Amino acid sequence: MGVVDKSLWLKEKDYMRKRMLEDLDIGYLDPDIYHVLLAIFMREEAFPISSCSGRITIVDAPMPWHRKSSAVIFKKHTVVEEHEVLSVLRNSPPINRLWLVATGPIFHISTLTLREALSILRIAREAGMKHSGILSISRRGILVELKTGVRVTILLRSRDFVISDLQEAIRATNEALLEGKSRLAKLYDLLLSSSRSQ
């Protein structure tokens, strides 16, 4: 098992903090997640590498988990409205199949120590991010993934099929997104209370 190089890790943390601020300046950063990223950066032995606050997408793919033969044709980090989905259905005939997908928040976090990785995992699981774990350990840091497991996937359209109850599909998708956002808010609260008690 590798040992984390502290000087390399600190340089990476500084770089990622600067990159987050640049992303914020140009409007690239998901606004729902900025405060959570700051709470992670405030921790002495952790920093975020990548993140998403949860999103709704429409994907053109044979199956929703295919990567190579898929294309994201719609993406939004807030709830969707019927007219937005209808516009995609009318204006984007599928090459394969169109899938409406809601996913919960996800984070990749680098920690300096195993103790910190386990502390973050405990907090994440308490917040409802039950599908979390350590992905790797290297000189660059201990890579922790936080996931909720919140996911809804609904077939909208194929060459021979169009969904009949679009309103119910959108309602279920929005509910899933909001459930993920609720867990994100709980994660933020727990990170703050944990930092105060350190």
C-alpha cells in the first residue's frame, strides 16, 4: 500500500482550490455545490477533485449505461419542466433510444490520511450517501467517492415507441433529483458540524 506524499498532496489541494475559483468566475461551477466544496476545502486533510450536485439528463444511447455509443443531449442541475422535455422529444429524433435520467450528488475527494477518509465516509453515510467508499490509495492521496445511489432512468422514446405518460415520468425524475439535493444539504450540515468539533 502506498504512502501519501504530503508535499505533492498540498500542491494538488492548492491547485484544485484555484481551479474551483476559476470555474466559479466563468460560471462553470454548479452553483448548488459551491458551499459544500468550501466545507470540504476547510478540512485540513481533504479537498474535492470533482463533484456534481445531482442532475437530470436526456441521453441518446442503446442502453443508459453505455458510454461509447451515447450522447447527452440535455442536462440540467435543477428540476425540469414538461415543455423542456417535449422540446427535446420533438427536435431530437433518437439515433438509438432517448432516456430520461436523474442522478444524485457525487463527489471525488482526496484525503491525506486514512483516518480522514474514514471520517468523511462516516459523515457521508450519515447524510444518506450509502454508496460511498475508498477507490484508491497512492502518493497523490486517498481517493474517496461519495454517492447517494439515487437514480431514476426512464425510456422516453425509441424508433417505435414514445412514452405515454410524460408528466408522471417528469414527476418521478424531479422527486429523485430533490431527494439527492436533500441528502446534499444534510452532507453540508454534517461537514460543518464536524469541522466545528475538530
